[in-house]
Amino acid sequence: MGIDDKIGNAAQEAAGKLKEGVGKATDNERLEAEGRADQAKADVKQAGEKIKDVFK
């Protein structure tokens, strides 16, 4: 996994956590769901990158 990918995935996960937190604080279910979705996308990308690393 390249350092750029790691940083990008971490940033996406952090943004997702922030969105989820803001959604909870403002009682905005849509924003909360978007935050969870962003975190899930980042997790999938990280898993994919780890699989690529195994086969290098």
C-alpha cells in the first residue's frame, strides 16, 4: 500500500467519523448515515490495498 493511499484512506475515514458525529449532534440521520458509509468505503479500500500488498 502506497503512502498516498494510506493517507487518503485515513482522511476519508476521519471525514466519515466527523460527518457521523455532526449528524448525531444535530440529529441529522442522513448525515450520520453518510459518515458511516464513508467509513465503510475507507475500510474496503484499506482491505483491498492490504490484499495487493500480500501479492507483491
